[in-house]
Amino acid sequence: MDSWDRTALALQLVALDPAGLGGAIIRMRESPARNAVLSCLQNTKKMPPTMTDDQLYGGLDISATLSSGHVVTSKGFLHDRPTVLLTMSERCPTDLAAKLSMALDDGCIKGLFALDEGADPDETCPPALADRLAFQIKPEGRMPQNWAPKTTGDPAGNKASIGAEQIRLIATLAARLGIESLRAPLLAVAAARANAILNARDKVNDDDVEIAASLVYPHRATQIPEDAQDTAPLPPEEAQQREDEGTSESTDAEIPQGDLLIEAIKALLPPDLLARLAQSPKGGKSSSAGAGGMRKGNRRGRPIPPRQGRLDGRSRIDLVSTLRSAAPWQPLRRRKRPEHDSLLIEPSDIRLKRFVEQSDRLLIFVVDASGSAAVSRLNEAKGAIELLLGQAYASRDHVALISFRGDGAELLLPPTRSLVQTKKRLAALPGGGGTPLASGLRDAGLLAQQAKSKGLTPTIILLTDGRANVALDGTPDRPKAAADAQSMARQLRHDGVEALVIDMGRRPEQSLAKLGEVLGAPYLALPRADAKKLTQTVSAALAH
Amino acid sequence: MKPFPFSAIVGQDDMKTAMILTAIDPRIGGVLVFGDRGTGKSTAVRALAGLLPPIEAVEGCPINAARPEECPDWADTHSGKVRKRPTPVIDLPLGATEDRVVGALDIERALTRGEKAFEPGLLARANRGYLYIDEVNLLEDHIVDLLLDVAQSGENVVEREGLSIRHAARFVLVGSGNPEEGELRPQLLDRFGLSVEVRSPQNIADRIEVIRRRDAFEQDSDTFCKKYRRKDAAIRKKIVAAHEALPEIEANDTILSDCAELCIALGSDGLRGELTLLKAARALAAYQGDATITREHLRSVAPIALSHRLRRDPLDEAGSGARVMRSVESVLA
């Protein structure tokens, strides 16, 4: 079965049981092939990811209400239980995703197809939504000629029963593929039933289970099942470890019949699964493209729904929605004050404009000025920072500078946009002493927190040679220093601070690459690079 | 669709305990359920609605008042009869506007009859019951502010459009969310009495059982619910009995000092930690039919009552739940 057959089957199954399966993610770019896939979907209603609550849930229809004298509510997008076609779902904000998920759970949506045009692997449909949709449709290669699956519903309302053993198999498979969410096996059960109905059977058999698992599981898998050493080249000791686990698993002999299925699914696992896992360990932060994070304000940016408020001189009035909210009350108010014949507006009608914008970015340079770094590359690092500063100035970024050496870290320059000051402080940066990496990270973390509360989006750029040898409490203790640095990095990751690790040692330092992993940050080793090269790499890594 | 029966939920004991405790003593103040997708957060809350014992309320009263004289004067409750009704469990949808939450002028009556009348919002309907917010961490800030204010005072004050109305709004906040999608503001975090972290069951047998039950429920919910009706009723009976026994449960001085010591050891801010810990322990003692609170009770409720009140410690790799347990072991040794 090739990917186009699988696509056809997925579409057929969803048509049979939209409520049980939720729908599908269609990860394709705009193309004739995608149009062919979309033409198989019947009666869908298009929804852009920018839809507001008013449009979604409906609200008071002001003009109809006023002209009729009765309350007329406009119907929301969801009023007739549509099958939704969410366009550009990779740009769907989390709150809309949450509302759609709720609507799916409550049965206000018959089914949902999320078009996903993401180019990068981390540009995807929001996970809350993806969890509820059974299939991912991602056909590869050329579309076969005359590809036109029959997607008709099931008017007869047939039902298929499923045996306990098959449920066991479905749940076990999910566990072995490292799928945490229990929605996945439930969706697989529904898919197996649908497939049985499709083949006019009233009992689910093992083929149905296999097809269901191969359609629902591969894109959700977070681990390659234990006996997978042959397909994935692992480092020797890890492979050994896996082998051990694998044998212990099979001696348990818990699921002998599942192995064949595992093999079938393994062939369908995305080829970059291992690479993806290495990049984003569990609990990874949500990706945010662009420079800064989102921030609500009342001055500029993209408009979002207005809210009630008082005019305090800092915010702007949304005239249209103010008039809209005042309109229904006019008869009531006129009765109270008959002497006025103009529009009567009260403070409670005032609606304020709100906008959401990308916030400014703050680059926090954390520079290792210890003896070992000073010997190697401190000057080059300084030069690189100066070049970066020029770019930061051009993109209106804020800059802060922290250096660490001896027994602690020091904030050399609080967040500023002043280029001159930064350069001066940087030039005066002395070198020498131990490497209190953990202190540097801690101070950077504190500064990042402060900056966040002021509405900046901090990014930490760590330049070091990585040989931490001073612990948080200032004692020279190498293992403790390394452990402290790790836990500070974990904390930064937890706070969701973006970071970048630059190794300025003479040779790439293994522990720094690991630190970068803990931080969830890109790691750049720069043996023998000059300032210019460093800058190029950094700006490339930051631009992403 | 019918809610999934509470007693049919597999595992998730912390979550179930927390919900039962707030049902026994609503003053504990709410439950926060945080966890990954597909762990059964929403299912449990909706199941709770089916489990709660009914309350007595005046017929047609918008705030579910217990006695006719407590009905607000803006509501026209004609009958004045007191009837049994299920405990309200009100959903606060993410897209809810301020008007819908606190209530506003009744637009229909203003338009057609030119009358000024108050149309109560979700807070009124949730009085004496539960207010459930799914994805609580994604709630708009200004709605959160409103909720904080009302949850603290137990009273909803509406001053708008020439209306000046206040009514009782005492409810148990139940929130659920996925921490990956956004943090919860610490002010709101503190407002929840108990917090639970849930994850999918880790052993395969449990997972299979979850799938089996859920599938059976979806195929034929009536038969399935009938099967668990008796178990649900048993829990409900225990909750009612425990609620009545609550004032009788004693807490001696050693327990009080244990509570205080525990909170000091953990460095939780304010005194809400101690108070919640004590209330939760008392509710647990009542549920288990004990006459006095023992250290054993403290030990079981400490993680859910305290873990969300700690300052974050970057040097600790384990979760805050483990930190609470460590302190419990050392203080209650």
C-alpha cells in the first residue's frame, strides 16, 4: 500500500465515522494533488486561523435587532455542526486551537480537516488539535492517474464489534511506540471499526487492527520500538542498552503477536524520527518563529477583539464597536432623558482597541572572561559581539552584557539600546580567574525574567569554552560546578528562555554541546573561527 | 451525551481524591488539574458533575438560593418553592465575554419594553456549585482578574449601565490545562486549593482497561452507566456522610503544629497553605470515617495541597511533588 492508497483509505474511513475519528491533518502544499485530495471532502466549511470569537460563536446582530425591535442573534460559524476545513492550521493560535478542540469534544463540529502548509518540521498544526485528529495525510510522490477514492458516508449506520484481544493489541502497540496520549489508541479502535464496516464485516479482525495502527500511530510515535537497532544506527553503547532492554522485553513475552505489526508500522515511521527526537527531547518548548514573542498592547500591531474599558489617555477608543454596543440601549436611555435627541453613549459602552504585536528582543550576552577563555578567544568574542551589536542596533534589539569570571558573575551592562556604552564596557572587560558558568547562567536567567515582565523577549547568547570549575556558591569544585550549570540550564529551559551556545574553545567541548541540549539551544562550535565568521553563524542561528 | 461515570475512571487516584475532597468541603477552594493531552482531565471533571449530591434550591432562582428570602430582588422568582436540583457544574468557555461571565443588562427587555433588568451571568449560575474552566492557562487576562476577585470575596458586584447589583457567587473553581501551552499566573495558581498533576497510566494493563471502558461507553453509554451506577452512588453516599461528619472531626495541637512546620519547611508564601492543608486533611479524615486527623491524613494530602504553592527551585531536578514528600518525611518523621 503506497502513500496515496493510504490517503484514500484515510479519507474513506473519516467519511464513514467522522465523529469517532475527528478528522485528519492534511500536510501538503498548495498543488493540484492537494486539490484532488480536497475535492474528496464533502460539504466542508472553510475556516481561517484568524477567526474571531464573534464569528465562531455568533453574537448579537445589531442591525437586525434594532430594525426588528427583538433580539436577533447572528449565527456563529459552528451553529450547524459543520465539517470544518481549517486553512493554514500551522498558524492557528493556541487559543483558537483550544476552542476548536472543545467544540470537537462537545460534538459541535462534525469533523475537522486541518490543512497544514508548514515548511519546517516544527511548523505544525497545534498539538492540542492534532491529538484529536486520527490521521495525518501526507502523500508522497506523484498522484496516480484516476486517483479518486469513493468517500461516502454510511447511511445504514452499521456497527462492528471489537474483541478484547484486539483492544489489548492496540493499546500495547501505542505504549511500545511511546505514544503517551490515550486518545491515540481510542482513535485507532474507531479506525479499526470503520475499516471493518468499509469491508462489510460486523467484526473487527486483525487486518483492521493493522490498518488502523498503521494509519493512526506512525506520526505520533516518539520512540522506535525496542528491537529497532537494525533500522537505526545508534551509538554502540546505546544500541547495547537497547538490545538489553529488547531482550528483557521479549522474555516477558507479553505480546508475541504484536511484533509483526510493529515491523509494519516501523516501515512507516518518519525517517527523521531519531533526528527529531535528538533535537527536541520531551517537554520541548513551543516553537516561535520570528524575532520576539507576542505581546498585547493598545498602540500598534495586529488588531484583536476590543474590550470594555475606560478611556485613560493611554488607550484608544474603538469607535465602531462602541457605537455597536451603545445602539441597543438607545430606546431605554431616550425614555430616561427625553430632552436629548442625539445618540446617548454611556461610559459602559466604551470599547478600547487592542493589538497584538511582536515584542522587542533582548539579546543577553553571557561572556566567559575566565583565564582559560581569555587565553583562547576572548578578544575574538569581543569582536564578534561588536559586530552583532551593529546588527542588533539595526533591528532595534536591546542588548545586555553579563560576564563571569573568578567566583561569580557580574552584570556589566543592563538592557540598553546604546551602542556606544556597550562597546565601552566590552572593551574594558577584563579576563582571568575560574569559570563560574552556573553563576553566569543564573544571572542571565534573572535578567531574562525581569525583561520578560517588561514585555521584552529575551534571548541568551552564551560564549564560553565550557570548562566550568566554580560552583554556584563560589567554591572551586569541578563536578559540582558542572552539575550546577546543568541545573541552571534546565531552569532556563523551563522558563522558556531562548538561548544559543557558542563554544569559543580551541577544540569543541563535549559538555557544552550537552548543555546546549539541556537548554534546548543551538550549539555552535567555533574552533579557529574569526569574528566575522562567528557573527555570520550567530545571525544565521538567530534568524531561524 | 451522558458524562462518563466517575467510578469507571481507571487510576488517576490523586485527581479523584482531590475532587472528592472538594465535594466534601467546598471551602477547600477548587482543584487545578494539570497534565498532558489525553490523560482524562476533562472526563474526570464532567464525571464529577454526575457524582455530586443534589442541593436544595428555590425553584427558578438564578443564583440557586437555598431559601426564598435569599433570592435576589432583581430576579422574579414567583414560586418560592424549594426543590432539589443537581449541583450546578458550569462551564466557562474560553471565548466567554465579560458580559456573559458577570452578567449584564437584559438586552431583550431593554429593547422591547424599555425596562432596566439584570441578566445574570455564569457566575450567578455557578453559585453553590462548580465553575469549570478548561484550558485555564489560556484564559484572557481580564477574565482571570474578574474571577480572582469574585472567588476571593464570594460576591459578584456589577456596576454598569446604570445597574448596581451584587449577588452571592460562592463556587468551587475547577481548572484544567496543559502546562506546555502556557503558564498560569501565580495569583490564580494560589487561588486553587488543591492541584494535581496527571499523566497517562504507565502500565499496559491500565491503559488497556482505559481503552476498553471508554470504547464500551461510546458504543452503548446507557448499559455502561447502569453498570457503574451503584459504585457512583456508593461514593456519593460517602461524600454526603463525610460532609455531615465534618464539624465533628478534631484537630489537636500537634496536628496544627505539624501543618505549620511543614509549610515553614517548604517556605510556602502566606498562610493559605496551612489552612488548605488542614481542611483537606479534615475532609479526608471524614471520608475515611476517622474521628480525628492523624499524621497519615496530612501525609496523603500534603502533595496535592502544597505542591503548587512552592517557589520554584532551580537546583532541584525532581518535581515539586517530590519536594513536598521529602519535607513531609523529614517533618513528620
